[in-house]
Amino acid sequence: MTIDVSDPDNWNLMWSGTYQQQLVAGTVNRFYQIGTVNVPILFSSQYLLINTTSVNAPLRWTTAGYLRQAFESPVVGAASAANFSSKKVYLHRLTLIELPLLSSTYTVLIDVPYRILDISLSIFQYEPN
């Protein structure tokens, strides 16, 4: 299957968020890391476009984190969500990610490295017209 990634009408903004490390109470320069961002919506396309920016991260840093695909586990007694694939997300640029479609819908989590003080994320889903 060939997809037309160049047509802006095929991409829908599904979610965006901005996160910042928080100062540990009673300290001067100790911060809680951003950690894992749980994106609170369901996706249905196997193609996602992730845009990332950071005000404080140097331009030479290339990794914004890792995106993990998760879906409801069909196994009784198992954890409610099963993680399947992990893909690198680049910092200060767009990252096109192709994920396997193992379920009709899935969620994503983004693990942000500890050194990133702030990050803005936007996730677009490919939905051809």
C-alpha cells in the first residue's frame, strides 16, 4: 500500500501537550523528571507523525524519547495493557512512525529522557480522505 504523506489533508492533529520538569520541594536544583507521558486517546491508524520541540534542550540533542504502542490484553488475568513496539522519536523535528496494527485501536506512551527539562509534543494520525 502506498500512502500520500505529503498531503496535509491526510493528517489530523489528535493530541498535543507540553510538559516541564518540576522542582523538588525544599531544594534548589533537584527536579522530578518528566518520565512517561501517557497519551489519553485511542489511535486507529498505523501511521503517526510526531512533532517535538524543547525550549531548553540544545539543538545538538537528537532524541526526544521513545514511543511505545499499547493495546488491551486479551489474556484473562494479565495486565490491562500489553506493550508491543517501541520507536525512537526525534527532538526538534517531525518523526514519521509506522506501527503494526494488531488491534483496531491502541494507545501510545512516550518515555522522555531524564535530561530533557521541557518538551512539547503533537501527534498527528494519518487518515486519508
